[in-house]
Amino acid sequence: MTRRAGPVRARWGSTRGLVVRYPRALVALVLALLCAAVAQPSRAGSPLHLDLYVELDPAGAKLNASGTLTLSPGRSTRLRLIGGSEPPAFELDGRSLRPVREAAGPAAAFVWQVRAPADAPASITFRYALALQRLDGSLDHRQVLGLAQPVAGAQGAFLPGSSAWYPQPEGAELTYRIRISVPPGYRAVTPGKLVDETVAKTGAQATFESPRPLPGIDLMAGPYTVGERMLELAPARAVRVRTYFHAELQGYSDEYLRAAARYLARYDRQIGPYAHPAYSVVSAPLPTGFGMPGIAYLGREVIRLPFIPATSLGHEVLHDWWGNGVYPDYAKGNWSEGLTTFLADYAFKEEDGTAAAQAMRLGWLRDYAAVPTERDRPLSAFVSRRHGADQAVGYNKTAFVFFMLRDLIGEERFGAGLRSFWQRYSGRVASWDDLQREFESVAQRDLGEFFRQWVSRPGAPVLQLVAARRLVDAAGERVRVRVRQHAPAYRLMVPLRIHTASGGAVDTLLPMAKPEEEIEFGLPARAISVSIDPDVRLFRRLDREEIAPTLRQVMLNPRTRVVAGDDPTIRKIVLSLARATLEHDAGLLETNAPGSTQPLLVVGLHGEIGSILQRFGLPGMPGALDPGGAAYAYAWRTEQGRDFAVVSAPDAAALEALARPLPHLGAQSYALFEGGRSVARGVWPRPAPRAPVEDR
């Protein structure tokens, strides 16, 4: 995911961005932001220009800065700078500026309202010092998401562009030139072009500039060794590809340099010219992963994972086109996460084969089926990922919508639409409406109905086979199929597959625009059964019989309660694990009410888990699962339809270690763990349902 740069007020609410979904697996991910308070690249007005000099001491958690902010004639802006008790020195054309104090505590900041004369530019000069928040290595990924302040320590410093560590103009774009000085053994990086750098015994200095307006400046520093290669994308168009890695990660540098260069070249060909002068992969001392213009900031544990350069890094590189290249109009919905998921994560599955791609689409539908109704929303209302429901809607459903759009207009026109969209909106804000117009232009057709029902409307169609009857006439075998959907009806082309007595199958499409539609056609042999959407090409809410039990069905359900044994020490671990895993506060359930249907999360040690299940009338471990003595988690469903999940470990330490990986395995039916890491996982096999065809 991408990380949005820009001012954030002291109020906090909806989230967005890029984070590792858990510290050991990158998927794309989020900074908590109040939607209305987030700065986006402006549609009008000249960008401001910032010249900044920074002396940063990560180990000492100190920063000294000075510089100049230039406003064009008549331009006004509101500046915000985090700070302590003493106001920094700010001057406008030699005249001292007095700030207003905003908030208190960690969110404290100074605010200036400034305006340039109507007939001349204005220069604001400043000098200030900051004591940075100490880096807390015990933070988990969710806590990292909520970081509102710059943090620093011996292992590195991270100054989010949203934290107002520099004089931040509210709601405005910036061009900038920034020179950073760090102590010996450290290196620093920001988005932009590397103009010059020196590395000496006394320390390192580097100058970066961005003539391309950006919504904010993120700064990272650490005890890094730098790896580099130059990538020539076209004559006279080269990109500096770098790694800034901690010493223990140097063995991964070449692999990441090659992978980043490969993705840059791929998307440059597929979409259009890469807009940034560099791309850097930077190791983070925190369990996280953020995407910024020209930078992927990945936790050290993430970088070690073998699949990251092969897949997930491509997602982050692609965000430099969608999210950090064309900026979503968040007020009308964030399309960039789903488009990036479709063109990266899903595209990699397509390259693995038809079955892998279909399995991913089915996984998206399973995840969506677990979303509580109250957490569903239209794509036009999605801003960022705060919980698993946002992932299922804003990422997966959006990606599926782009898949259906490609099916509708064809792969060639879809690709042309992407290239045209990039050419027109690179460096600008664009909405779903802009995407629609671009695809309509290349497809030469009205796509209003498609975008209205899939983007502006929450939910998904629910399809039901009403009847399937065999008919015989003079021409031979025929079949009549009637399908129902809930009102108000979607306009759909529903894939049907008729299985015949000869062992073959006939595929057709049923046009639907009303709550019920039917189709009748001839067959080469007697019809015996019917499947609706057997290849998973239509976004819909799955019937419960189509859904294998998964952990997410328990994690997302607000009715889920927690069940544990009697040991007070273990119960404390269970509650901590439940807080990390569930997306609501759920207390311990002591007794099982007869006939209760609320989902259960059952947690304990191997020696007690069987008796706990028996006490609550739940079946034992499925025969298909054989964990041996390993820690495990699995989801199951009783014959009465009650969902439950079981988490068990051989001892307290092993159980406690599951709090990190488990929240990110919601799409799985089961997982086995060794040393706190998932070593096996999967989804229970679930054959696609077939409805029998009746003889008339």
C-alpha cells in the first residue's frame, strides 16, 4: 500500500496507506488519518517551494533544521510544525511571525497563517530544533500504523511526511530541495532525485530535490550500507535503484536491486514512463512496510522473507503509478489500492496459471462473505484499510471490479485505458469518475451502469438457482434455467455451466436485469446438473454452502466470543491473543447457552483444548489436520451451522507467539506454526456446488 504524506490534525479516524499486514508478510498497508484532514495534491494553485537543511542525530533522537519556504504572489497557506514549549524562529521577509499553539502533549504543534503580497513572492525563513520520540522496538504493526510523531533511535529514524516535522503547508503540494546531515555510520534518504552526497569519517551528507510537486516529505535514516544500480528505461531516461539496508541484510541487496529494476521496467512498458528519478528499498527498524514516492520502507523481518522480492515488492513499486503517481480523490473513493492489487498481486497469480488466478478470486469472495453488513460500504466511500473488512472491500472487491471491467471491454482496450489514464493524470488527483471517462473513451461505449452498480452501490448480488428443467422436443435435448437475484437487481451476465450425461459441459451467459430471468437452449446430450459462475468471474455474495470455513469468518464477526480454560496465566495470554486477532472487544464466555449460534474463538494448550471443545459441545479436530505437536489454528463449522475457530499450542510461550502471525491468516482454514512462524496453511477443499436438472 501507499502511505499518504501530508498534514494530520490532532484528531484521528479513518486509515489509509501501506503496511505489512503482519510483521512477517508484506501485503500493502496504512497510517491512521482523518479523511477530511488529509492533504492531497491540490488541483489548482502553484506549488510552494521548500529549501531545507537538516542535521539529524538518530541515536540522540535530535533534529536541527533551518531553511526557506517560498510562496508565489498572492498565495496564502497555513503552516504547521510539531514542537515543544518554545516557539521556533520564523520570519516572513524579515518580519518575525508569531505562531498559534495547537493542542497539547505529543500532538502539540505551532501554527502560522501566512500570505504573500499580491504582486511579489514571499520568503519565510525559519530555524528550529526538535526532540524526537524515542524508537520503541516493542511496537507491533498496528501500533506502528498509528504513529503520529517522528521516531528515532540507534537503529534508525523515521520522520513521516504526515507528522509536520518540517513547516508543513496544509493541503498544498511542495517542490523541495533538502540537504540532510547524519553522524558517522548513518545514511539518510527522502523521495526525490539525489543531487549530491558525501560520506566521510565525520558523517554523511546528501541532497535530494523534487521538482515534481509532492504532498509531503518522508525522511528515513539508519546505520545503512547502500547498494546501487542504474536502470536505463529509455535513452536519456535512467533511474537510480538503491537499497539502504542494515548490515545484517546486505546479503539481500542484489536480489532486491534486480527485483525493483525488473518491476520498474515492467510497469514502465505496461502503463507509461516512470515519473520519479529513483527507487529505493529501505530497511526499517520497526515491523512495518510503507510505500512512498520512489521508496519502499520495509521491516527487517519482512525483507528476509523469500517471497517479498518475487511478489509483494512489485505491489509497492506499482504504487508509484497508482497512489504515488496518480493520486486518488479520497473524497470520492480510493481506487488505487484495488487497481494496484489487480495489476500486481492478481497479475502474478495469472502468470502462475488459470487455477491460481481463479483461486485468488474465490478467496476474495470468501473474504467478502465474512464482512458484517454494518462494515460493508460502496467503493466510492473507501478511503483506507482500518480492519479486515476494509481489505475485503477496498482492495479485493475493487480488484475484482477491475477484473470484470477487463472482461467487459476486452484486454486490449483495458490496457489502452490504463495508459491513457496515466498519461492524462500523472501527478494529478483523479477520481472514479475520471477512470470511468477514460475507459469509456477507449472502449467507445457507455459504462455508467457498470460503475454505478459496482462503485456507488454497497453490497453484491446474491444469486439463486430457482429451477433447472430438462426439455425434449423434435430438435433433441434442451434445458431451461431460471435464476433469481435479490432486488434491486444488478445488470449482469451470469455464467452458467450445464453438465451433461456424456461427461461434457456447455457454457452460456444469462443476461439479468430483473430479479428473475430464465434462458432456454439446446444441448448435445441430456442435462444432469447446473453450476452458476463456476469459474468465479462475477463478484457476488457466496451462498454459505459455497464457503469453506475460514478464520476470518470468526475474526470479523462482531458476535464472536472467546473461550478458554481455567488457568489464570493462560487466560491472560488468551485475552491478549484475542485482542490482536479479533476486530472487536470480546470477553470470555464461561458457559455455553443451549442453542447458541454465536461464533466462538477457542484458545488453549494442547493438553486442555479437547476438554474445552467438549464442554461447549463442539466437535474435535478435523481428521484432515495432523499438526503433530506443533501449534495450530483452524476454522470449522458445526452441523447446526455455528462457526468456530480453535487455536492451540504446546505451551504458554508458543501460544503467546501466535499473536503476531495469526491476525494475518484470516483467509486460511488452517495453519501450523513453528517458532511463531506459519509453516503450513491452506483452505479446506470445497467443490463448486452443482444443482440437479429435473426431468419435466
